[in-house]
Amino acid sequence: MMVDPTLAEMGKNLNEAMKILEDGRKASEPDADRRQFSRSSIPGPLQGDGQDVASILQLVQNLMHEDEEEDKPSHRRMQNVGEQGHMALLGHSLAAYISVLDRERLRKLITRIASDTTLWLCRLFRYESGSAYYHEDDREGLLKVCRLVINTRYEDYSTEGYTVLNSRQPVIYQSATCRPGLGQHLCSQLGLPLSSLCTVPCNTMFGSQHQMDIAMLDKLIREDVETGKLPLLLIANAGTPGAGHTDKLGRLKELCEQYGMWLHIEGVILATLALGEVSSPVTAATRSDSMTLTLGPWLGLPAVPAVTLYRHEDPALSLAAGLTSSQPVEKLRALPLWLSLQYLGHDGIVEKIRHAVELSQQLLEKLKNLASIKTSVEDELNSPVVVFRFSQETSAESSGGSVEGYFAGEREVLDSLNRWLCERLAQLVPASGVDIVELEDEGTCVRFTPLMTAAALGTQRCDVDLLVERLTELLPVLNCTLRLRLDFREEVYRHSALSYIEDLSWPGLGAVRYEPRIEELNDSKRQLEVEKINSELLVKLGDLDADLIFSTGLEFGPEKDCIFIGMATEDLDVAELVDMIAALGRDIEENGRLLENMTEVVRKGIQEAERQLQKDNQDKLMEEGVLRQIPLVGSVLNWFSPFQSTVKGRTFNLAAGSLDSTEPTYSMKAQTGGLASPETPTSSAKRLPGQRLFRREGAGGSDSHSETSSVGQAEDLSKERVPQPTPPSPVPDEAVSVAPESSKTPQVPADPEPTQENGESLDDWERSRTKGRNQDFRMESSLSL
């Protein structure tokens, strides 16, 4: 068998390239050498000698993964590129190679590829006698179909252009549940005014609230016909983008035939047409005039085009609309799909779609047994899309509360909790592929669409079991948080220094702001003070040994300078939590005031001390007399007649801002009001190892130490700020600050009287004693500071 060497080399290079790139993806973190390579290998201008293939692939790998260490995402969905994915990627390389063949050989090859792919898809999805248009943008096929319908309904459009549309304005009808921006995109690309777009509301009385209201559609069409407009095209859904519901396609087809309209269908449930057992509402899609298939997500094929199957008998109009092309290279878009379909085969394609549907059924069955979970599924037996949300109805009824009017802003709070639930599930079980969907009636929901994610992420039945397990663990947290929000708000209102911040979009207990009691400041300075205190308070709360999460809220939230408290558990003591926040805020405010006043207190104290020292020196001079100031005479006089001075030392009490006498220091060897010994908490105030703050005694769901009563925050803070009294111990003579005196304090002998036997003269002893008294203030001030 003859093998094209270029094709063989291409396949070899592709395998090597994929191996290099996948090895980089599997690495947990890029190493230092690769990070440096990524920074140093990015050239400005092109290098003169060029680079080899290995270096270029290494550069691509580094560019793909160089931000992983900086971002450190909690979860990252990366498509699982298997062998079928390699075939799709090989198709793009082959397309480039085939495009250089001679024209006749190229024409034969692309004709075979396009005809084979179209035939396989039409048979696979039961669309008889259809043609196919391959496009990268999934909206491009519908746009080309609109051009085809305009060319068909307006015979002079090819020669007269848009002027023929003035006679009868075309109207495109779409459901209110269509993809956002789809109708506006069509009008923009077709050059039509927005008045040519008619949005049909969904059912309000009967049937699914996500299905198009057929009676209202009929009424709108008749009104447009009566006003001289031309109903052109109807866009229906076989699986709405949000909830995955299917319009009544059979009835819509009859209505389109009645008014001569084109029916186009799109949606994820079109994939089930490949299964052997198909529900009748979906089977009606095979009678449509066109439908768009997105095979890439369904089958896990990267970089394969979407396909629009359509039926039309005039090839000239199809060419004019752009559905067919005379350029052979454009027809090579089907090559990646042609290779992938052959690799998978009919059984492999059907198995992937059936596996995704079974995953949906598995999840739906398990959700039925969970309280507080409400599902929004059109067909419980065959729905490949599962939409569910956390609802407080069950929890409110079980607690005796009323469902209606449970609290103000209930819908917004539930939406925020469901948004948090989806994010947590996606983080805990990334292979599940769950995402957030916003529905008009239900609100924020969690959506599980394995048809769009399972093939790429490799979702298995065990992943669904894990998803339900994690959901079961998160439900008590949601119920507790929803119930305790009211308690948290009431507790905050009890504290005058705290302000409750109403932020319904926050998934947690709520938000609070500490308001300092400073009225003399203007608005700008007060705002700075509030920001400073709450920032420090957030840091202190974050350092606590608690299960709660404290943050500044959402990144682009409306409220600033607040403390947001996260999700709560059953054993949370809300009163203790709020008291702790208030006490810590008060402590920060008082410490801030002390620091602000310290400069002024120290300055005034120093001035007063200087005046006292000057006065004491003058009094001492007057008491000793002039003779004692003469060096020789004073020594002799002090020897024969020692002088006892009445001038006392001074100590500066920084906390009280006052000057006190040092007489107690020399008489009792203990300074009153001085520094205390370290606190010795009693055993009743200690927490056991591993015990968390804010836990209620006897509450369910607590940890192993939950039976131990929590220490009150006021007691904790008082122990942090106020030292516990302990019996002082004797200190040496040179100590300046000792424990407070007590009745049990052992008495220390007074200094011995100066005698000749002491080895020093009376004059030396007197000078040293006076010097010690004069320096006492400086020593005590430095210690206090």
C-alpha cells in the first residue's frame, strides 16, 4: 500500500505536538525554567535564523500555561482531547495540505468529502433530502437561510436590492426564550430595521412557561398581514438555551405552512434525533425547513464547524444566499467533521449522545429525593437538560414559618444563594460541567447539560453521584444561612455602633459596618475614619479561629467599607458573633483615640515635669542652704550633720496623664498603678484544642468540641486588654515597675543608714540618692512609652 510521505510526516508531527502540549497541561505547575523560557523566548522582531518546530511548540505551550501559577484558579475546565479530537485537529492540517493540489484533483476530493458528510448527517439526524452548510459561527447558518428566504419571497431582490422590501416589510418571528441578541444580529447583518423583528411571548396559562405561545403567535401574524407586512421566517427551539424546553414544533409547522413561512429550528435536544427512541415533539423537527446542529460540543470534537441542514430546490438561490460556494477551498470546512465521523462511526456517535441523556436521567432521579431542591424539567422521562434550584419553601414549612412573605427581597436572596451553590458545585465537581442560568420566572438556577459538556469533560456516572453527594452536604448550609439572616439583622440592630447593610446579592449572613462615635469630624474625615476602622476590624475577624469567612464583599458590589459574613452552619451563635464584631470595633476605635491623644498627653506631661523639676531644685537649694553648696565645706558639713531632703521624685503615668510621687517606690519597693504581670486565664475561660468560635452549646452539626460552651466575647476582650491581678513577687532594688502591692506582699527592708562601715562617705551616699530621685521620672516615662 502506497503512503504519501507528506501525510505520514503530518500525522507524526501532530502526535508529537499534541504530546508536548498535553504534557504541559497535565503538569500541576510550570517550573522555573519553563517560566523563564516563556519570558525570554517571546521575541520582539522576528529572529533572523528562525526557530525549529520543537522550540516553537515549547513557546506555544508556555504561552498557554504561563499564567497558571499567578492565577491559581480553584477549578479549571479543560476539554479532554481524545483520539477523536486528534482526528478533528488533523483535519485542519489536511485542509491546508489538500488546498495546494491541482484544481481537478481538488474538486473531486472536496466533492466527495462534502457529499459524504452531508449524507451521513442527514441519515443520522433523520433529515431526508437535505443539503448542508458548514460554518464556524453557529449563527451564520441562520443568517444565510434568511438571505435564501428573502431571495425566494422577493423575486426582484437580486436586481432591485433592498428597495423591494419597502413594498412589504419582512418580519422575522422568534421566541422570547431564544438566544439573547440573536434577532438583533440578524437584523444588523441583513440591513433590516428592528421593527422587522417580532418577539413572541411564552405561555402564561397553559403548558410550559418556556414554550412559545402559539395562540399569540397566530394573532401577531394575522395583525402583520393585515398591516401589509410579509411574515418571513420563524425561529423555534428544540431545547431552549435556558431551561432546555421544546416548542410545539408540529403545531408551529402547520402554522408556518398556513402563512407560507420558513421554519428554522435550533437547540441541544436536536441531538436526540440520532437515538432510536425519540419523543414525538422532537421528531417534528425533521419536518422543518432548516435546522442548525452543533456537533462539536455534542461529540467532544474541538474546532469542528456547526452544520445547518436545509431543504431547497433552487441551487441558484442557494448560491446567491451564500449557502453554497463556487470556491473549492471553502468546501474543505467539512474535512475535520468528515474525519471525526468516520473515526467515531454510527455506533460511537449514538453512544455518546445516549450516555449524556442517561446522565441527565440519573441526576433527575436523585434530585427527587432531596428536600429544598426544585427542578424545572419539561419531560422527566426524556429530558437531556436538568435545571434545578435551591428553594426555601420546604425549609420554611418545616420550621413553621410561612412561605409567602418570608422576608423582604426573598427572590434576590435565593438567587444569590443559588449562584453560590452553582459556583461551589462547579468547584467541587468540575467534571460535572454545571453552570448558572438566569430564568425569567424561576430566577437563578443550576443547569446540568451533559449533551454540551459530558463529551468534552469526560463526565461519568460516578461524577453525577459525587455531584449529588456534594449537593446534599451544601443544603444544610444554605438552609441555615437563609434562616439566620433574619437573626443576624435583628442582632445588628441591637447595637448602636453597628449598621446593617442590606445587600440582597450577597450569598451569606449579611453585611455590617462599624460606625465610630465621632461627631466633630466632617464628612470626608469621618469617611476615612470609617474605612480605617472597618479595614482593621476585617483583619482582626479574619485572624479569629472561626469557620466563618469575612470579606469585603463582591468585587463590583455597591457597598464599600463593610464587612461581609459568609455562609453559616447550624451551630452558629449569631448573638456572640455580632457582640464580638461590636466589641472588636469598639476596641479598635478606643485604641485609635488613645494613639491620637498620646502626643498631646506626652507633650503636656513633659512640660509639667519640667516645671516640677525646676521647683524641686529651687526648694532643695533653699532647704540645704548656701554652705552645703560649697564643695569642701559642704562635704564636711554633711559628714557631721547629714541633711534629709523633703523633695520627692516624680513619675509620669502615661495612661492617666498625671505626675505621681515616687515615694511608694522607695518605701514599699512597689510602684502603684504600674505594669502588671502576665494574665493567667482561668481554666473555665479556656477553649479546648480545635474548638471554634461562635459555636452554640448542644447545636447539631458542630465539631468534636461543640459541647464546650463558647467564651463570651466581652470576657475574651477584657482579658486581652485588662490584666488579671496576681500576687506580686519581690523584686530587686533596681526594678522600676513591679506588680501592684497587696496585703500579702512581703515587706522589703529599707535601705541601711549610711555609716562609716559601709565603705562610702555620707556625701557620696547623698549624691547617689538624690541623683536616683531626679532620674526616676525619665526612667518611668521611658518604660511607660
